[in-house]
Amino acid sequence: MIEALRNALVHSYSLVNIPSNQDHNENSRHIFTLSAFEDTPLIRYPDISWDGNFNNKTQNRSTTVQTNRLFDEIELIVQNVRAGVRDGSIKSRIKLPELKARYTIRR
């Protein structure tokens, strides 16, 4: 589901993910609602999966993501990866210069 949200934001600059590859199952198809309300769970799946029909944009078909919690989880993952790299428990197949070129902003 996180990959589907990423794809919606990156590929169509929207909150809708409809996989262009028909081999993807319908679980990859989502219409998202982003929430900052603290009482919202990290991810709330719809009662009825969205069928890809834009006329069916009702709340009970939308996958809701609580953005504050998502960002907290991402930050925790980054901290854990950094710690793993430092203590040697995580090794990368990609060399450091390529990692920096791909994923960092130069200052």
C-alpha cells in the first residue's frame, strides 16, 4: 500500500494509483485520503475496495493514510538503517558514491 501511495504521488502527482501493468492485482489500485487527525490509524483500508471508477469516490472506498504517523515510521526506519550501517549489521550492494548521488541533496 505504501508503494501504491508513492506511485500515485510520483507518477501521476495525485492521490490515485491505477497500475498501468495489468499483471498487478487490484490491491495495488487505491484512491487515497491523507489525514493529520491524531485519532486516525496509520492506514485505514476502505470497507469496499475502490474499483477504479472515478464516480465511486465515496469515503468508504478511500484508503486513508495518517501522514504524521507515516512520517514518524519513516524516520524510525531511517534511524534503524543508519544504526545498522554503523554497527555493520546492514550492508549495501550499492557503493556509497552511487547511494549519495541517487538519494541525497548536495549542499
